[in-house]
Amino acid sequence: MTVSFNFQSSMNKRRKFIQMTAVLGTGAFLPFQFCTTKKEESSQTEALLGAAKGILDDFGIQLYSVKENMAEDPVKTIQAMASYGYTQLEGFDGGKGIFWGMANTEFKSLVDDLGLAFIASHANTFENLEEQAEKAGAIGMKYLICPWVGPQKSMDDFKRLAEAFNKQGEICKEHGLRFAYHNHGYTFDELEGQIPQDFLMENTDPDLVDFEMDTYWVYTAGKDPIDYIKKYPNRFTLGHVKDKSADLPFDEPNGSTLIGKGLMDFPAILRAGMDNGMKYFIVEQERFDDTDPMEAARRNAAYMKNLVF
């Protein structure tokens, strides 16, 4: 959200939440005669809720969700994301750098003209970080994110990663942005009697290192995203909104689906996130059933625009 929750944005969200609470409260005390049939009651409730739809003023998309389209025509693809209602972009390096072959200022002009904010990008933070951070900070990006380190052989390896993340956080901070690590499922698998994700969170400096929770991978690893959000308040400042299909085996790694069509309770997850320091809510989908990636991006945006929690 250009979302470092500014005061006005925060107040807008609170007003919507209060409005929703008021609507539900009013419905609870409607005289019996005004609810003569269940159909009429449902219609009245829908009408009341219609005015209160949509808590999130801003939400984004991880462009990896439409990676083939980005490879073919990044400008046209980004224009489409704006038309769907996304207000933020999270990028990735598709082989031409995080600015897709453009200068950082050129890329910023593109997204600015569309009313979008390029808040963050996944990047190889182990190479050329100084240069990447300088260019990202110069155009007002908020984050560079390490998206993957892979399973490690020992906790000593995770200790070295924690130290590396602190150093990468220092470099990002020098250029006016933040560093974050994006989890997969492997950091939630016990190793030498410890949970690596917990170790990383407890052995990195909160002043230098944030985390992007991929809710899908937390859930697929058999953990509760809400429990983790509450266990480490203000550390998960970004969240991937990615649903898990109910039609596939639970342990299927490539099992994402349209948001709201799967197993995950996003109203509850995002409420917990918002209450515990999560500032950016980023749609991601990597598997597609009855639709293509662009149509999925459009439908996911519609879900996010109407989300009430």
C-alpha cells in the first residue's frame, strides 16, 4: 500500500471496519417482522453489506503470477494489472533484471503513470546487492526480498544465513529501503531439533530484517499462518495471499488456486496480519485450473477488492 500505513489510509480502513460492525449489529437487532422470509432476510443483508464491502485500500500482485505474459510484453501486462484494480506491484527478476530491461527511473515512470506503486521485488540478494539497492532506493521502493535459499544441511547453515541476512539488511538500509526474506515450506521442517524459520526470526535484527510470509507455504508445511503472525508481531510486514486447492493432495507442492476457492481462511489470516504489523498484501498464484494466468489475476483482484474481514 504505498502502504506504509499512512494515517489517512489507516483511518479509511478503520472506518470501513466500524461500518461493517455497525451493519452486522443493526442486522442482529432488526425486528422479527422485517425478516419475513429467509430470502428477504438474505436480500436485506446483502444490501446492507454492499455498502461496507472492501477493507483493503491497497493490495498488490507478485508479477511471477503472470510470468509468461511479463516475458512476452511487460508493459502491456503491467497496464492490465492496473486495469484489474491492483494498486501495487511486487516484481521478480525474469532474466532482464528487476526493471525488465528498463532503467529504474523509466520503470518508475511507467508504474507511476498507471497509478501503481512498485513496492518491492524478489531478487538475488547475494549478488550485486549494493547496486540493486542503490537503484531500488533511488525510486522509492520499499523492499528487496530474498525469495529462496533452498533446504540447508544443518542449523549451522541457517546460522550463516541469519548473519548474511543481517548484512544484507544493513546494505538495504543504507539506501533507504528494507530487506526481507520470503519463506517456503522447508524452513518449517524440523532440523536438528529446531525449526529453521523460528531460528531465522529470532537471530536476525528486527531493525534490519523483515519477513514476507507466504501463507500458502506456511499452511502446506502444516503450520497455522495466524499462529506465526501472532508469535512474531511486526516481523511479517509483507504477506503473499495464495490459496491452496482442496482438490489435490495436501502435500502437493504446486497446489495453488484462485483466492477464495481453496482451503485457506483469508479474512481471518489478513485480519491477524493487519492487527500485527503486516502492511503489504500481495496476490500470488502459480497453478491454474480452468483459467489462464491473466484471467486468474483479474478474478483474484476482484476477490481482494470485495474482501471484508
